[in-house]
Amino acid sequence: RVSVDTVAHFAFNSAELSDQDKPALQNFAQTISKYHPNVLITVEGFADPAGSRAYNKRLGMKRAEAVRDFLVSSGINADQIRAVSYGKDANRQVVKGATGDRGADNRRVSLTVDSTGAGAMASAAPTS
């Protein structure tokens, strides 16, 4: 299992993928499709701690789904990628408790690549 550092950041209260993050995501998708077609990719969405836990869980999922959908449109097989949200979970914040400009690093999506293969893991339920 390999964790890829943050691959996308989001504006406050937004799940819109920025144009500046798209080239790196396209490169990732091409590399995975060409060299690692059997891995499972988990797209993990996060939010800063502003707002309710339920709202941030939904926002983190929207962010993860935006990246997942972009990766699929860039060539990764939909069966080998899943999206999960950690919302504003304190133990997953980059800058604990930070919101606004200071909390930008908390509003992100990260990728985890599991080399055990998509077939073995695709049916596993996402954990939070």
C-alpha cells in the first residue's frame, strides 16, 4: 500500500477541481492505467473543521468523487477506484483546527494505492 501525498486542494466550501491540479491527476491516471492496471485506488476527501460534522462529511465525499470522476475520465477503470470521506476528522487534519486561509491544507484529496489488486478489494465497503 502506497499513500500519495495530497493531490488536490479546494477552495472553502467548494468541491470544484481546480485547473492547476488536473495535469498531475492526468499524469497519475496515465501511469496507473499503463503500468499498474490491477491496483485499487482510494480517493480520500477531507474538509477543514468549519461547519458541522455531517456537512463536512458530505463535502469531503463530493471532493473525493470529483477527483475519482476526473481520474476515470482520464483512463482509470472505474472498478479499481473508490471514494471515501473523512470530513473534518481531527486526527486527519494537516493543520489542526485551522480554517479560512490557514485551513487550506485541510481542504484536500489524497490518494492511496493498494497493490493487492482491484479484484480482491473492489467489493470492500469504504471505511470512515
